[in-house]
Amino acid sequence: MAENPGTVVVKYPCREVRRIETPQGVVYLKYIRALTDAGLSRKDLFSHLKWVLRPSRALCVWRASVALEAAGLECPMPVLAARKRIHGYPHDIIITREVPAKDCRANPPGKTPQEAAERIAQAAADLHAAGFAHGDFIMGNICVNPATGRFSYLDNDRTWRPKWPVRRHYQRRNLAQMGYSIARKFAAMAPCRAFLAKYAEIAGWPSEAERRRMEAAIMKRNQTNHPDKPIEP
């Protein structure tokens, strides 16, 4: 990092991400100091203890990436994962190869919002069919690989294979996360409904009643978090 600091693309007290060009290609370096800013300052003691006591997040990314690749899914493959404890306090570094594509928030994968939403539904269904759940399943954390036309799953800090019966719970949460992300991106619920309907068609769930509840929760969340930026019903 000292010899080739690269360009900082994300910077918070608890973590930063750098884009670094090397003779072997472009890599992204993620340096994690804590789960949250509040955990770093110990204002959130629970978050602080989770970071100190739980296994390395960088190694979790490594294992998740290997598991995704083994399941036939694409993701930024890791080059290095490491944890160092300084006076007992952990610092994690994960370095991954660059995925040669813009994320779906910056570059929606369709000519219309509905087409983009339905394509993203396939990405969700493929991830869940392999048994995975993503920790932060939003448009900014998936992209379409231009070489293969397939989706790549980014930011796999909390990607895992939950066991039954909790797997459906976490996968349902992914649908809510992505539904909200789509609704916010296009400022309308119609693409969100298209996403949920297409996913239900592919995967056989959730039910119509579940989807209505999810839509209502998404609208309520937006009204709470962004009252000045309404979503078209």
C-alpha cells in the first residue's frame, strides 16, 4: 500500500477500498478496521465485540469466493486474504481481481427498467438455487461480465450458504434488499414488482401474498428513510 497506494474509491473510518494497477492487472484492496464506524469507536459495543471475536472477514470472503466459483457462479476472485492483530485488535485485508464491468446500478442490464429488473431476478434465482445468500444484495453489488454475459456477484463479505430452515429467511431478505434497490434506482415500484414476479416464476416462490407484504415494507422503508424522494406506487 505504501509503494503503490492506488486510488481510494471508498473511504470510511471502519474501512476503505483502493483500486490499484499492477503489472499483472488491476486489483481492488479492501482494508477493514471494524464492522461499522460505531463499532470502531466502541459506541456500538456489540459491533465492536463481533469484530474482535469473530473469524477474519477477509478469510470469509476468500472461502465464499471459492465456493461461488465451485458452484459455477462468477465473482471477483481473491489474490490475498490476511488478518493481522495489533495489540490484540484485528485488521483485515482482502485483495481481489477486478471484474471488467460496471455494476448494475451504474449500468442497468436492460433497455427498460422492467427488462433490467427481470434480468436481475435471474441473477437472484441463480444465487439462491446454489444455496447462497448475500449479505448486501443490491444493484451496486452485481454486474454483468461483458466477456461471458453472466452476472458477477460483488462484495462477498457476508455471502454464505445458510442451512435450513434459516436459508429461506436470508434469501427472502435478499429479495427485499434488491427490491428496494431497484425501486430506489428507478423511483417506481413497477420494476420492483417485475423483479419479484420474475423471481417467483423462476424459483417458484415467494407467494403473491408474500410479495405484497414485501412491496408494502419497501414503500414504508422509503417513506421513513427518504420522505423527500418518493417512489411512484
